[in-house]
Amino acid sequence: MAGIAAMVLTGILGTAMGLNNTGTFMSSCVAFVAVSLWADSRITRRRTEAARATVRETAQEADREPAAETAGESTGRGELGGTGQRSGADFSRDADRPKPDGLGG
């Protein structure tokens, strides 16, 4: 909406300054693009700041939660059984990742 308003204002000013139709149209298009990009960057910045605040709040809440192992309960993560394998562990972090050189093997 702001881009269209800038385009109209620039068109009026261009006509008042005596520019021909091509010059007025080109300057209006430049104003539209400039204002649209500016508005988009402001919206993106606001969303990014809101997302960062949400992550900070979530991290603070996670720090406040008591650990499950304080009451003598064990989650089984990181424990080694007699065969060298983890017993009852969460293997979701062990997914195969491609090598940095892109060969994957």
C-alpha cells in the first residue's frame, strides 16, 4: 500500500515539475520499488526480532524446569550397556549426515 501511495505522489510531483509521461512513469516506478523494499525489510526485521524473543523466552523457561535425573530417575541417554551399545537411548540424533565433501559415504 505504501508503494502505491509513493507511486501516486511521485507521479503528481513529476507532472507538476513538467516531466514528460515517460519520465513521470519511470520515477513513479522507482519510488514504488524503493518504498516496497523498505517496507518489506521493516516487516522482516520485526518478525525476526519477535522470533528471537520467542527463542529467548523458550530457553529461559527450559532453564527453569528441574532436571529429570535429580530425583534418581534415569532417561537412559548416553548410558552404555555391556555390549557397548546404548540401552534405551534416543537415536534420533544419530542420523547419517552427508560428509562435508559431498560424497555422503
